[in-house]
Amino acid sequence: MSAKTILKRIVRRVGVIGLCIACLGLAGSLSTWLLLKYMVKGEIVTTPNLYGKDIEAIQHELDRLGLVLSIDPNRVPSNVVKKDCAVFQTPGPGKKLKKNRIIEVSLSSGPNVKRIPDLVDQSIYFANLMAEKLGTRVAKASRVPSDTFKKGRVIAQTPTEGSEIPNRTGISLLLSEGPQKSWYVMPDVQGEIFSAAKAFFEQNGFRVVSKYKYNAKLLPDEIIRQFPQPGYPVQEKATITFEVNRIK
């Protein structure tokens, strides 16, 4: 065998050995890269649906998946979800996450209970405004005279201050009509002189209206008829009408 042939075989064997060494190095690098990628990426989990679950059940579920619980300090009113149970979560259900990621949960504070404010001595306008803000209305408003409360002010209310109000129940109010007016018995002034009667009634706070007719048998300016009639009750500041004999 010639020296040239022997040299070719040696070179070929060295090339095969080098190729094997290179393949081994590439495989080692690839496995190292895959290992590092897995270590950096971390294990992926799917976020569960925590809606309606209590804190104990939420903590158990997140511990099982390797996720961290964070509770929002602000509670959310809910007429559907029980108090201290999950209403919202971030990220939401079905999201792909690495382990040890934080899941923030908002808990229910229970039904949105409405409480009646103190409306006593407030105006009817203010009461209507507050009722609207509560999502209800002033269902009934009765009026009575009062020497204590100004006209149009609230004397009493139902439900009372601080009471819970169901969503569809209105508020009942008792309103002041102002001080009680005085009542008098209408005197008989028919046949009297109108100017004198008018001065008397106006000085005592009444409003006087006159209508004129002519009767030759009566004195000029004499009262022919009166309304209200004699003996009838008449309220303070009421209007009194006289039919008066016209001066010809």
C-alpha cells in the first residue's frame, strides 16, 4: 500500500472523528438551550374561574396551580354574588400564565342596601332629589298645619332615617302647611254702609270685593247682600264679596 493511500485513509478517519465531535457538541448545545429555555419560561398553567367562590376555595385553587392570590381592598356591591365571594378576577378565566403569577380578586360586599337619609325640616325639592338618587321616589306626601315647621318642609318621614329601603318601595312624607290659620264667624253686615264695612274687614286681614246694583228703596252705598252669608265660618285672609247699592 502506497504512502499516498495511507495518508488519504488517515485524513478520512480524522474527518469522521471531527464530524462526530461536532455533532456531539451541537447536540449538547441544543439540549443546554432547551433546558435554559424551559427554566426561563417556567411551567404554564391556565387561570381558573373564581367567580362566586369564597376566599378559602379561591386560595386552595390558586395554591394547587402555583398562583399567588391578591385581594382588592375595595369591595364591590352585588345583588347576585354572596358577601366575601369573588365578583371579578384579573387576569380572567382561561388565560395562560406562568406559575407564581399574581391573580387579583375583587370580593362582593353583598347587596347594595339603600338607607334613608334624615329628611326632617328639609324642603320637598330636596326630598325628591334624594329619593331619585336612591333609585326610589316620594310615593305619598300629606300636608298638615304646623307652627314649628315652615310651609313645604318635612315634618315626618316613613321609612325613618337610617332604615333600609327596598328597591321598589317609595318614601312617605308629612309636610307642613305653615301656621294654622284662624277661623271666624261671618257677621251680618247687610244694610250697613259699605265703606265702613270694607275698612273694618281690610284692617283685619280680609280681602274685600264689591259688586254694584241700583235699588231706589235703599240708601246709597248700602250693602244689599254678602258672601259668605252671616253665621258661616270664614278663614283668615279669605275673600269677602259684597253686593252694594250703587250711588246714582
